[in-house]
Amino acid sequence: MERNLTRFHGSGRAAAICQESDPFVKDIHAVSALIDQESHSFLRCYAFSRRSTVPRTMSVRLPLLIAAVALVVLGVHRDHARHQCDSARRAAFAVGSRKLPVTDADGIADRLVSDCRDVGEMVDGASALVRAHAATAATTLADAAVRREPERRDSWLAVAAVRGLRGDQAGRRRALARARELDPLSFRR
């Protein structure tokens, strides 16, 4: 806009430029009456244009501020969920290494299913609980892992380990066969 004003001097032309650049200025004759000297024409047009850009910048800043606050809230929520998942994962390994009682395994399995987004965390928890012979909790985790990602080999390996712990050899063989279908290269002999 300043480039246009330096090119066109005079109150009429400056007022026309103000009218084109500022949607809030309605009456070009009122602007011409206010602007009577060339030195004032630039200042008046600049004052009119600055007044019109304030709502525009605020209309841009406000959604950006709202988006930034929303991202911070989302980040805090996800960070909290990640800490909850890490806590449940550590508890599952503590049960697996016999540092926590096996009676806590059901609650830990429920926490892993609800707090963890990654199926790998559930598969690792199921493996730890199989070592502690917590069959019910390990079954909960293995079944949840297969429901979330049925095309993941590790989920089916966890199901096979749980079925073997429960004594279901036919179910163990079916789960191993499904894992072999998904990843035949890792089962080569």
C-alpha cells in the first residue's frame, strides 16, 4: 500500500487508494475532505488502513491461540496416558519377575488394555504374565492384542503362549500356524 501512495500523490488519488484498500472507509468524499494536503494524505490513508488491519490480525491470532492451547492440552493428556501405560508395563514386568504378587495381574492387565495404544506393550505384558503363570490376565492381554491388530505376528505368538499355559495344545498350534502365515520367514528351520 505504501508503494501505491508514493506513486500517486494528491488528495483525490490517495483517497481513492484508501477507499480501495480499506473496506471500513465508505465515503470517498469524507476522506477527500479530511485530506487536504499531500503530506497529510499519506498519514491519513495510513491511519485508515491501520484501523482496518487490527480486526484482521486479531481474527488470525485468535484461532492460532485457540489451536495452540488445544495442542498443549492434547499433549498433556497424551503425556499422562503414556505415563499411565509405562506404569502398567513396569507393574506387569514386576509381576513377571515375582516382585509383585500374581493377584495384582488382573488389574494390571486391565490398565494395560485401557492405557496403552501400542499392541507391543500388551504383547510384552502378556509374555511377562505368562512367566508368572497369571493365565487369566495374560489371556486378557493376548486377546486384546489380537483384536487390535489381527495381522501382527507377535499378537498370535502371545495367544499361542497363553494357550500353551492353559494346556490347550490345539489352540496353541492354531495360533502358531496363524503367526507362521503372517511371517513365514521368521519360522524357517
